[in-house]
Amino acid sequence: MIYFEDVEPGTVRETGTKTVTADEIIAFAREFDPQYFHLDAEAAKDSMFGGLVASGWHTASMTMRLMVDSFVGDTASIGSPGFDDLRWLKPVRPGDTIRVRSTVLDKSPSQRRPEIGSVRFRTEALNQRGEVVMSLTSIGLYRRRPSAG
Amino acid sequence: MTGVSRLYWDDFRAGQAFELGSRTVSKEEIVRFARAFDPQPFHVDEAAAQRYPYGGLIASGWHTASMVMRMFVDGLLAERAPSMGSPGVDELRWLKPVRPGDTVTLTLHVVETRASRSKPDRGLVIVRHELRNQSGETVMTMLSKGFFPRRPAGAAA
């Protein structure tokens, strides 16, 4: 179990992979981001993307799933207050395979809540060509190691 | 698009506010989203959620953000102000949990507009999204940036 005290700035971890399908792109967009270039492959050909692309929020959500599956279970993480500097850098298209690289930037104990601490990560989603499609500065809250005795 | 006035970059001004409606989130939706995208215990299992400091099952922050996007598209981007894409968002903060049965309401505040130097057909609009629950508490805020087309010559103002 990785507690706040065990987190080391500079640590880099990578997740497994997720290949996204056109059906998944359309299903997410129907519910959360019904702009035409996320819904209709034909119409999307005339868009700035030249074809069907995933909603940036779908890419972000897939990124979260990959991180939960690969790392969060090992840790005393209790959630996140938010994030900064999210950038959607390259389109994500049907058939693309995403993986996530997470680099610990720094950590600080909570002033108000002595039982937890806050960790910042650089989170990068990469496609199968090694291009960064999305990056953000994630913030995670971790329980501190319980005192012995 | 009858009765809906089209907004171009030129029509946005710092200080404007747009009320983009409300939606109620069910436990079923919370669990379905979390199972697909954020299966941490406090998002998928009522019993497991008791071990965390959130007082019960709560929505994934990514689900809250995705609902905000839906309301943004429905209320503005789909018909009134089609955008030319977004480079990203900044300063997203999940301030209070969103719980099953909560009704969340979105207000957009225009923070800044900037003409594009490199592309004269568009400009950038920076908006602060503010999502409140039925008790008037702010549950989420973020800054988003979007490119919008400039009004073409001859288009009605």
C-alpha cells in the first residue's frame, strides 16, 4: 500500500492500454458531448478534424480508467480536488490505442487535514505512435501512513 | 435554428453570463459512468463508500465534468455558438461531492476574449464554468478556452 509518505517525486509509472472504437466514441458523445464531429463519421469528414474524433472529455475519462486499473488500487488515494493545465494536443480517432504515463512532480502535507497529503502529477496520454494526445497536471489526495501502536 | 440568435466571437464580452440549465443525476448514472471510467470504490459501491470521507456514494469528478460539457453543448455550442475547437481547460476544481439525486445548474461567465493574431477568421473566448447544486453550493468550477469564428462580412449582427 502506497501512502503519502511513500510517494517519491520523479517516479514515473505507465498504465496498460485501451483501444477506442467508433461505437464507443459515438456512445460517449451522445451522452456528454454531442458535437457533430464526435457523432457522425460522414459529417466529420468536412470538419476541422477530417474525420470522427473522440470528445476530449472521453479521452480524459479513458485516461482516468487506465490509471485506476493500473495504479490507484495500490495506493491510499482518496480522490482529487481537481487538476490544472489540461491540453488536448492531438485528435484521438477510432482504432487509436491510448496508454498513460504519470510522473510525480511534488507533494505536500495538508494544512487543514493532518491525516492526508496532496500529490501533483504530470499525466500524459499517448497514442500508438508515441505522440502525446493529452496532458494535464493531476492532483491526488493520499492518506498518510497510520501511526504504529 | 429558428428563433435562436447565432453568436460569433465578436458577440462575447468579458462580464457576460449565460445560464445553461439544470440536470438531475441518478445513482444509476453515477454507477454506470464510474464502472466505465472511474471505478474507485466510492463511485461504484454504496457500502464501500462508507470507508471514505465523503458520506456515501458520490459521482466521479470526471462524470461531473462530462455533464457540464453536455450542458455547455446543449445550451450554447450546438446551435447558438458552434466552436472551432478547444485547446483545453484550466483550474478545474471539484469543490463539493455530487450525490445521487442532486440537481446541478450551470452558469458560464465570460472572462476574456482575444483575437487570434495568426488566424483572422477566429478568436479565443475564455469562460469560467460554475456548477451549483440544489442548495446553491458551488460543486465544480473550471476555466475553459474555445475558438469561435468571427462574424463573416454581411452576417446579421
